[in-house]
Amino acid sequence: MSTAHPQTLYQALLAMQFLLFDDYVIHAVQNQDTQVLERCNRRDMQAWVMASSVPLILERLSATGKADESRKALGDFLSAVTLMPVTGEELKSGLKSDAPAYSHALALELAARHKLQGIVTTQPAAFPKSDIPVVTPEQLDGVLAQAQQPEPAVPLLNILATYPQIMEGAEAAWMSVIRSGYFILGPQVEQLEKEMAAYCGVTNAVGVSSGTDALLLALMTADIGEGDEVITTPFTFFATAGSISRTGAKPVFVDIEPDSFNIDPKKIESAITPNTRAIMPVHLYGQCADMDAINAIAQKHNLLVFEDAAQASGATYKGKQAGSMGDFGCYSFFPTKNLGSFGDGGMVTVRDADLFEKCKILRVHGGAPKYYHKLIGGNFRIDALQAAVLRAKLPFLDTWLGFRRANAQRYTKLFTEAGLDSVIGLPPEVVPGHTFNQYCIRVKDGKRDALRAALAEKKIMTEIYYPVPLHLQECFADLGHKKGDFPVSEQAADEVLALPAANEVTETQQKHVVATIRAFFK
Ligand SMILES: *Cc1c(COP(=O)(O)O)cnc(C)c1O
């Protein structure tokens, strides 16, 4: 039995979802009836089975045949569907229903809670009346055909799109964390640190509370503070320069390259002063900055390098992972990043072994041993529930990034075919290994905001990363910058528009986006 290609699972999330009731599962396994699973593989629908009914299904299957064979056949069948967890609360609430059969009532309740489109059963008559369609597999075709295809709304990102793939692993890990009572740091975090370090090709990784705290903790570990200057880009998320300022050091901005949107190495040396301690490049939109050039300048002037890899988990530069090339690499696990948790989280990689130890101590208020403080740190800890989710996701990261890359390449092809490549600026892959955490086009001649409104009218969501470069932010007024100081960043801020390009975005949706943009420019 074939398993759905992972991307089809995400795309099915946007399509039709049905609960396969116990009797149909038994029927399908016994008769090798693959009609529903084939629809799943064709992306016509996604199938769920109540986890709580698995023992009963197996018992019934075994009663009519060989137990071993039944077990294997059921295992094969279930590998192609998603098991729907059933909570204690749901089991109890099903008991309160006055439906004649408990499992039927439970199925209806769960289908409603998970917003499924219906239930597939061999005996619809056994179900009480409800708003949820209850159909036989033979009726399914009609239901799928009739179903009004929803408006092709295109969200920028569907955070839950990867959920079916990791749900079983992540939920099992969460339950084991909850049962262990080990909520902060502990074995899950240590494992995550080992696995991330191996993935990134580094030795030392420290799990922390957010990407912002990763930057702050790395700077604190290197004793960056009052009187120091750190060179960075003004075209980035606020946390980059915000963290530098919070240590007491001064962010010194250097303009970006127009193509990569990353710090321009050619402009770094003229910004170096006797107070310069470090360079903090950002791998913006998931594409690495020119690390060879940056590291060469750092070496020549004896500066540290802090990579802000918050948007670039899994991106590469000449075969090396983002965050593995500087003295420190800082990652974010914010849910919208390439590798996102179910809350806040981050990671610091540290090249130097002594600084690695110091970094871990600063993560827990500088206490070593506990309650004895030679240093002042902070609470920069990641929690075990987030580490468990990230561990469930990490093995899929490269596959998911492959989908993003494929979507980006498809946009570029569709825009070029539509003759729009000369009208809008398409994001070039300057450095192979771009992960397209964002696919940002450039819209010239002040038309960006009007295009964004036209897309919104067609339910296509977009975002501007970032509308105001950091040197023009009010809180940095005392740095004394004015409009015109970093013209490439300022122009980018006026022109960029991020289009929906995440894993789950379909070719149909991309065509809808491209057609809408073409209509705008007609
Ligand atoms: C998201 C982000 C951060 C901050 O990460 P959080 O986990 O949200 O604190 C820092 N730098 C850049 C470039 C980011 O995109």
C-alpha cells in the first residue's frame, strides 16, 4: 500500500477531510478495498481514524482471521491515514450523548471538533441525525464532486500544514514530557541540542528561549557591551539590532546588496573603528550572507562573527549550514520560521569550547554551581515541550525546505512565462542553498501597496518584511541617522512584498497569485 507523498498531505489539508468509521476500516482491510486511500493519494481528501478505536478494530479483524496477518494489514492501512487522538475529556463527553451507540456519538463529536467534512461508514443508518454528512464509500465521490471548492484563498502560511506528518510523534513526545514532569531543560533539550548540532555540523549547541534571546545571550557570552560597536544590516527584523543595543553596545549599520538583501561585504571595512568588536550578518529570507567575504574581514580585523540565522535554519553556503560559519550562530524556532516550535524557542551554536560552557551558565542566570554566581546572566531556557516538538520536526526539515524551494522555482517560472519578470523584481538565488523562508518580489514605481491591496481583494495574503529599515526607527534616533543614509535598504523597504510560498502552497494557488498580479499590471 502506498503512502501519500508528504506534500499531498499538506495540500489535502486544504481539501476534504473525512473520518473513517470503524466498520469501514474493518471492511477495507478485510476486502483490500483501497478506494478511499487512493483518493487520499490523489489529494482529493485526507482520512482520519479515531485512535481509541484501533484496539477494537484489531480485535474484530483477528476474530475472523489470523491475528498476525490482521495486525500487519491494519498497520499498513493506518500508515496511510492520520490517527486522531481522543482525549479523556472527549471520551467522557461522548458518554453524555443520548445517541444509541457510544462510538457513533463519539465519532460525530470528534468530526465536529476537528471540523471534518464528514464520516465514511458502511452503515450510515446506524448514525443518529446530525449536520455532519455520513456517507458510504460509494457516495463519497458524489460528495467530493458536489462540495463547493472553497474560494482559492491563499494564506501566507498555514502553521498547521506540517501537523499531520508530525502529529503522532509530537503528541507522543508531549505526553511523555508531561508524564516525566521534566518541563525546563532536561533530557529532551539535551537531545535536541545534540541533534541540531549534528544537523548543523557543529559541536556545541545551546537551546534557548527565543531567537532574540539567542542573539542577546551570544553577545553576552562574548562580553559585548558598553563602548563596543557591532556592525550589522539595517534591513532585518528588529531583534538583530535591538539585541546589540540591549547589551549597551552600539549597532553600526552597513547597507545591503540589492540582489541578496544581505549586508554588503564591500561596505563593511569603512565602518570599522577601534571600538568595533564584531560583525552580525543576517541570512535574510533564508539565504546566507556572503560568509567567506565577511569571515575574511573579521579575521583581518580580529572581530567576532555572530550569524543571525533566525530565518535560515537549514540554509547552506558552499555546503556549510547557516549558523555554523561564525563564532556564534543564532537560530529562532518561532512558529513561522523554517523550523518552528509550538511556541517560542531558539538555539545558539558556539565555536569555542570555553565560551560554550560560559553560554550554558549565562542561560541559567550565571549560576555555577546553582545559586553561586560569578556572572550575571538571565533566564534564557527553552522548555522541554518545545524541544520535543522540534525533535519530531527536525527529520523532516530538509524535505519541507525542498518544497519551499520548488515553490520558489515555480513562481519564478510562472512569472517569467507571464512576461512579468521585467515588470517586477524576482528574488535571485545569489548563493545556492536559499531556503525561501520568504519569497519576496520587488514592486517598483511606488506600486507595491496598491498591488498588495489588489491581492488582498482576491484573498491572497502578503506581508512586508520590513517596511521601515532600522536606522529610521524612532528608538534608534540617537544614532543620528537620516533618510538617505542607507539607500539600498530604504529602496528595498519601499519595494519588497512577500508572497505565499510555504510548503503547503499549491501550484493552483501560485497560478492564482501570478494571474492576479498580471491582471494588476495590465
Ligand atoms: C525572527 C527573527 C529574530 C527573532 O527571533 P524570535 O524567536 O522571534 O525572538 C531575530 N532575527 C531575525 C532576522 C528574525 O527573523
